Amino acid sequence: MAQTLTDIKNLLAGHGLYPKKRFGQNFLHDGNHMRRIMEAADLDEGGLVLEVGPGTGALSERLLEAGASVVAVEIDRDMEPILCDRLSSHGDRFRLHIGDVLENKHTLNPAVIELLRTAPCSDPSVIRDPRSTIPFKLIANLPYNIASPLLVNLAVDHPGMSAAVVMIQREVADRIGASPGGKDYGPLSVILQAICEVDRVGTLSPECFWPRPKVASAVLRLVRRDNPLTDDPAALSTLVQKLFQKRRKQLGAILGRERALPDGIDPNARPESLSVEQFVQLARWSG
């Protein structure tokens, strides 16, 4: 049975808990948006899901009921008894890691990688490679402070992530989906659009959460391209970060004028005017 706002409040109160601002805890309680997330996730029976910030397990329950296996990562240790009490009946299909999903800004926690690598999988076509994870989807109400680094890290360094359906701050969603020339266009836009197709599923008002955040949220779906625009996302990421640090300067001034830029790229252009494809072209040229 889906958790209501009353259920969430009672679960926390029963353990003497309250939402913690330092962990960015804003609990989604709108059932309609939960259903939209599940529809956008397009889960396969027996598929693997990484959920970050499960809280009281409202979304986790829906994922498990849909037949998915879930690796949940919760930074707040106080949530552990609630999650275990409600979800332990699903056995090995629910695995919980208490801690940060990121080891640092650029690296996924090795313990999380190990849980993904060894998770149960009912798909006989999956070949277990000891060096990599089983294909998985990220489906989560992401704490605002980790959304950008986590999405970039998974897209660039973890090709096992086939898709993501995430609730994030609307401002971050705007940056991810931004077009060249706009104020929101930047490294996040280029890197994620080069690797994934990006689609906005919907926008959520603060009233959908408890406690109410001060900003609106959005649900984004990112689907890894069958043929990413870049075959070296790490090199693309390095170049994009370098260029956008000087986004108002001309490319020739940043990269030097000793060597001609690739055809179609004006040395007098500024980074913010380049398309994703042109950034990819420049990354290959610079390499």
C-alpha cells in the first residue's frame, strides 16, 4: 500500500525522528507523481534499480512491487530500522547501504559499486563480468546537493547505467536540458546530452513534498544513447570544464591560435555558443 503523508509522519514519529535539513530530506508524498515516475522508469521484470535517498521507502516499495531488485543508498543511519522493517520481506531483492553514495565528488562509493555488481538478477541474458556492474537504472528523489555530481559520475564512468528517472531541483533540470546560448547552458548540459537523451517528465510544486522545499522540482528521464556522441566522455568532460571556466572569452584565446580549429568552429566564438556536437569535435581535436 502506497505511503501517504500521514504514514510518513507516523513512521518518523514512531522512531522519534524528524526531517533533517543537513541531509536535504524532503519526502515526496504525492501519489500521482509517484505513478508518473514509475511509468517513466519503464521497469523490466527482474531489472536492477539504484535508489539514492530512499527515506522511509515510499518509492522503494513501489519499485519492489513492480518486480525490480533495488540497491538503496541512504546517508541517514536513523532511517535504517524503518527501511529494514518495511522492506526486509523482499529478501535479497532489497539491498541497503547506509552511507554516502559518493566516495568523493568524482567517484562512486566502492561499496555501492560492489552491491550493484553482485545484485540478484533474473535476466538470463546478463553476463556477469567481475569488472563491471549489472545494467541498472537510477530511480530516485535525489537530494539537491548531490544531483549534479552523481548524474555526471554515473553517465561518464558507469556505462552500466542504462537510464535515470530522477526528481531534482528545477534549476538543475533546466541546466541539464539547456540549449546553446542560454544562461543555463554549461558543462552539465554538454556532458549529459552527449551521453544521454534528456526528457522532462514533469514539474513538481513544493506542496508535493514534506517539509516543503523553497524551490520547485522537476522529474527528468535520461536514457543512455545507443551510440553516444562521444567515445571518450572523460576527455569531453575535462575540455568542457576548461572552456566554461572562461565562457566569455573567445575559443582562440583559450585554446591558442597556433593550431587551426576543426572545420566549422569559429575561433572567435565563445564556449557558450557551441553545440554539443561541436564540443565533441573539439575534444577529439584536442586529444
